Amino acid sequence: VRKLLGIPIHHVINVNFGGFSRAVNRLGCVYADIDRRYFNDRGGPGGYATIDLKAGYQKLCGQDALDYVRFRHTDSDFVRAARQQEFLRQAKEQIGLGKLFGDRKTLLKIFGRYTQTDISEDNDAAILGLLKLAYESSKRPIQEIPFPGIDTAAGYVEISPAKLATTVERFINV
């Protein structure tokens, strides 16, 4: 990603699926406006997850929330990414910073158990920087910077160098 975008990436945090489900549950779930029915009953090893969500405004908890944001049985990665961003936007609006800080000990345990990062535990400056970023971000609306790539028949995404440069510039100067 560094090479493609030509920007510095200082740290990486990977959140696994169990962490997502548990964090959503701990925060009291998220009400989401489901745009259509999401259904797949053929789950299992190597297959897509089973899911059965009807269209409409509803409360999504744990595994249902995870299945919804991960659904890609009939969607492209672009559609899935947009759905994930919309879910996070709705979660941010509903949960608020007070809930996050009020429940921080339990959330930090979930975070510690279900994430991997290159930030060492004794790197107080980096951890404080992340907390500051979270706090500052909470006061601002989420802004999406569309990636104007094109899905190819071969299953990968193409973008021209000029469009990539424009997208990176918009991302950096949001």
C-alpha cells in the first residue's frame, strides 16, 4: 500500500472477526438500515457464511453484524466496502464517544485479545497518538474518498496512474 499510494504508513492494526462481533455486542449492537434481503444458506468451510437478513431498519448484533458487513456472495468488493463504511458511519452516530470511553476497559480487553499490531505495549506516544486520532475523528463526519477503479473480468481492480494520483491527493487533503 505504501508503494502503491506513495504515502507513509506508520502502524498497522489488524482486527479479526471475533473482535468485531464482540465489540459490536459490547457497544449494545447497531441499528442499521438494511437495503435489501441478504441470504445464503450454503455456509461451511471454504464457502460463504450463512446469512438471512431481511430488508429494513433493524438492530444488528455480533455475528449478524459481521455477516452483513462481510457479505459478498452476489456483490463486488466495491459494494461490500461501501456497505462496511455505511455500517461504521451508523455505528459512530449511535454509539458516541462517551460510551467508548465509559466502557474503555472492557473494549481494550477485546481489542487486545482480537487484534495484532506493530505498536509495542510500551510505546506510549503511539498509543496516545491513536487515542487522540480517535477523539479528533469522533468530532468530525466520516468522509468517503471513492476509489475510481474498475472491476475486471479477471477479478482484480484497475486504475490509471492519473486517477490514482488524484485519489491519493484527495485522501491526504480531506
